Amino acid sequence: MGMERQPVHFARFEVPEYLEWYLGRGNHHLKWRIGDAHRAGHIQLLLKILERSPQCRPAMLSVLQFEPEAVDDAVMPLTTLRLPVPLSIERARFMLTLLKARRERLLEALMTP
């Protein structure tokens, strides 16, 4: 969700190449095998699961079948909550950029035979 990024850096993510670079670096907390030296990339892990269990594809796709605007409707009201560390509108928009881009990458990976 980009929690390690400061607001001063949000504009970088408007550059498609930078956004793709950032998303490509994302790793799951899991490894495919315990002895693996590195954690698995998000899409790499998803594709390995599909390789082993192709019957999971419909369930995976169903999780991604939502209108992107519905995410806006869920996230933006969180900026109005009175919290010790409030969610700024800028950070909420940044999070939405990441969520929508990740959704698109996942859909693309799942739709590729």
C-alpha cells in the first residue's frame, strides 16, 4: 500500500514507467519453498499457484471482479475519520493508484493462458 513512501514522492507514481518499476519490485511475505533465498514476487506466486492448481483461476478472478470506482467509494471516506494519524486525501489517492494498478496487473496475469 506504499506505506514506506512519503507524500513528497507520490508524484513519481504518475509516471507509468516508475509505477511499473515499483510494482515489479513487490514481493509477498511468503517464499515458494522454505529453502528459497528470496521471497516470491506477487504475480510469480500467483502463477505458481495456478500452475499447480489451475482450478483456482475462477476464484482468483472473482476476487478482482469489482468496479475500480467501488474502491474509491470505500477508501475516500476513511479520510474523514478522526484518528491519531489521519489518512490524508493525498495518501488515499496514492493508495488507490497502487490498488488499481495492482488489480490491472493481476487481471492481465490471470487472463494470459
